[in-house]
Amino acid sequence: MNKFLRRTVFVPLLVLSLGLTLLLSNCGKQQTTTTTQPTSGQANGEVLKLLFWQAPTILNPHLSTGFKDAEASRITLEPLASYNQKGELIPFLAAEIPSVANGGIAKDGKSVTWKLKQGIKWSDGTPFTAEDVVFTYQFISDPKVGSTNGGTYDLVKKVEALDDHTVKVTFKTVNPAWSLPFVGSEGMILPAHVYKDFLAEKARQAPANLLPIGTGPYKVVEFKPGDVVIYELNPNFREADKLAFKRIELKGGGDSTSATRAVLQTGEADYAYNVQVEAPVLKGLEAGGKGKLASNFGSLSEQILLNQSDPNKATADGEKSNWKNPHPFFSDEKVRQAFALAIDRDTIAQQLYGITGKPTSNFLLLPQQYNSANTKYEFNLEKAKTLLDQAGWKDTNGNGIRDKNGVEMQVVFQTTVNPVRQKTQQIVKQGLQSIGVGVELKNVDAGIYFSSDPSNNDTLEHFYADMQMLATGNTSPDPGTYMKDYICDGGKNIPQKANNWSGNNYSRYCNPEYDKLWQQSNQELNPEKRKELFIKMNDILINNNILIPLIHRADVAAISNKLQGFELTPWDRNTWNIKDWKLSNQ
């Protein structure tokens, strides 16, 4: 299935376009490359300054939903391998990429064997071995840990250390997605000697969640959650002599506009993460001349989730949004369709995103062959009103809000604090109010919203609202784990108190047909048939309006004109190749 190319593997399912672009928009036009090449002779000792308006709150990527935390963790922690922008699998801790030819991939499709690089050390000097990979699996797969990446490892039967530098991953059945475990941002390896006493319920108490020990190029020497992370060169890194920086300063907080301005206009910083700035404002910032925008139209989409459970009805122990309590009106397909029809995606894209986003009607966007042609979006307020009338929702008391059987069609719509998202909320609210829906807007700090903190009711896992907005997408060319987000599995994949709020089915959606398709996709080795299964799953979600995709959003970063070696990939975090970053002397 995969072709071995020296130290990389090219995956045929990515032959079609990945839709990658770099927006060097000081001239407002798209370019065709996402790589800035480093120059030779860089002086070691530079300080790299990073700005994250969505501040990291934890540095264990397996305990957080937020990409911001994975971005910060990726500077220190590494997976066995990761996909670059071309869809090539690049070794990190692995000595080579498994293939059928080299004996790494079993011919029966039920196991994969990884050879590990030798001589690798953790930043504290402890040798890295296969036992660390085995331990990472044990940590992530333990339901009491409540790892947010657990779904990636559900198909794994066991992980064995054959020797100090060989790991065998055995799957429960034939698995075409062999490259999901231990690869990319969901595959970062944890040190067994540091975490061994912090399993099960103790996982979130581990000191290494805040001061990680890693094999990556830089080590954390100071971390103030929600504020700052200070890194220094890791002297035990295998290529320490090639690193450009003795110190990296990651400053969190503030807002996206200020962070972007600091890179593009004032030159006070070298990199700003996750640029979400209104198109007209962004155009002005780009004229500053100190930096440029790097953008990757990858798999990311801004989307609204419709809660299939009742956020106002509590169980005996006070749990709201329990999957066994259906939502009072989102359980009706006509109502969900009406809500989708009332949202003006074109206006959101044109006024707020400009060249950094475009309307979409799909949940699964990339690789391109999975992007369904069977869906469409429409903005039609009259049709929406008619559907609500047909569903029996009418304004019987004259207060401007539809009601039925004594229930008001009033919703709480939540998302993170950010100007673009708040203005998106306003556009959505205007459309919904015009069809007779009452809308209360709620904004949550990103550090809380994406924290996966089981004790905080404002996380997206708790979903104590009717609607919530976020950006997400598949983090691997194989979309199996991403599509798993909407399986029910008898409620096991739904965040709830019983599973420590660890499931990924935030919408509380249960459909046996969807579950069956996903199970079939796990065992289907024929790429064409598997593609059809993924498209069917996407179509079920979209055509039944279980969620409302809004914008195919570019992953945008602001980078200094001096920053070289920066390369985006849709399949890993922006910091994935930070060992290659340098600052020119210009």
C-alpha cells in the first residue's frame, strides 16, 4: 500500500491535491509554497519569540483538546514519525518507516513493527527505549486517565517491546490505518520513568504535565500556565549542534490582532500562532513590512455543533447534557435544517475571513478525494421559517420567540473569546432571530474551553449549551480517527461524568448506521471502497444537519521576514519542524 522512499513514505491516497497554499499577502495574492529555506552560517544563541493569544495551559498533549497545548508540547515532545505537507511519512524517533518490503507492515494487515533510532536520550539524560513507547500506549489507552487521544488507539490490541529499539503494534483486526498510533501530534511519546507513578486518576497530577521531559530540540525550563513558556536548547538532542536558538520565549494571552501586529508591523516577535483577524484589519497589518502570512488550507473547518442532548435538564447527580436526555428541539430534523438554512456562510467568509477562509458544506475536507460532492449549503430564511412552522414551532405569546408545548425556542450559543468568532456569532444570531429563535451568546476563554478539565463545566466536552463553535479537522491523511468522533458506541464515546468527560462525540449523537459504517471502514483494505464509506459518513452528518460546517479555514500564522525554515503541514502542529527554524541576519 505504501511505497518506501529512502527515509520517507509517500501515501498514494494523497496523490490528489491537498489544497495547500502559502499566502504571502503583502500583495494580497496566493503563492504556491509553504517553505522558507534556512540560510547557512546562522549564529547559535538567538532568542526566538513566539506569541500565542490562545495561551497553553498544559504541556501534555494527551490531556488536552486544544491545538494550542499540542503546539507548545511539540517543541519538546516527539512522535515516532509524522506526515509532511506532501503526505510523506517522515521519521522522528523511528529509524525507518515501516513497509511491507522491509517487513515492518505485516502482510495480513494486523500488525506493524517500528525500528527505533539508537542513542536517543530524554532531556534529563535518560536513554529513550521501546519501553517508553509501550508506556505511552498504556497511558493513553487507560480509560481512567481520560486521554483526549484515546480514540486513535482503540483498534490497538497490544504494544510490545521486542527489544530496546523495536516496538510491535498488534491490532484487534485488519487495520488499513496502521500509521495512526504514535504518529503526528497525537503520537507524541511520553517518558515512562517520569510518568510511571502518575497513571489512572493521578495522570493530571504529574509534574511533567507542566515541565515536560522530552526528546525534542528544546526543553522547558519555566512554565506559567496561561502566560509564558520558556525553553532552552536541549543539550541531549541528537542534532543539538544544528539548533539555532539557545532560548525560546512563548508568550501567551492577549488577542490575535495584537499578536499579529507584533510580528507584521512592529517586529517585536518572530511568530504569531493561529491568526484569526478580520480580513480588512489583516490587510492593514500586512502592510507593516516586518513579516508575512503563512497559510495552509488543510483539513481545518470552523463549525457549529448542535447539542443532541438537553443542556438544561440535569440528572440526579447534577449532570447536564446527558446523552440519555434528548434535546427539546434539536431532536427534530426539520428544526436542525431550519437552523442551517438561517446561517449566512457567504457573509461570514467575505466579511470576516477574506482570503483566509471559504464557505464549506462538509465535515471531512481532506485529503481531497474524501471531500463529498453530495452536499451543499444554502441561506434561505423563508424556507427556514416554513420548516419551523411545519415542525409546530410558532410564536403563540407574541414575544418574538417561537414556542411549542410551553418550551421557548431559546438557545445558548458558546465559543471562545476572539473578535472573528464573536462577529461570527453576531451574524449567526441575526439570522436565527429573524426566523424567531432567541439567542444568548456566551464566550469562554480558550484556555478553559479547550482544557478538557473534567472539573470545569465550561469545556467543550461538557457542552452545557445548545450550540457551540470551534475549528477542527483530521490530523492525519487517514481520516479514521476523525470520523470516529461521531460514533456513539453505546454512549462510550460521549463525554460524560461516567467516563471522566473523555469522549470525543461532543454533540451526543447516536446513530447505529453511522457506527456500522465506521466499523466497516476500519477493516476495509480496498482504498476506493474505504473512501466511499468515509463519504457516506460525512453525508449522514451533513444532510441530517447534526453539525453545521461554516468555513474551510486556513491555518494561518504570522512569521517574521527573518524567520527561515518554517514549513506548514496539515497533518501536524506548526512547531513540528522547529529544529530547522533559524533567524537570518538581515
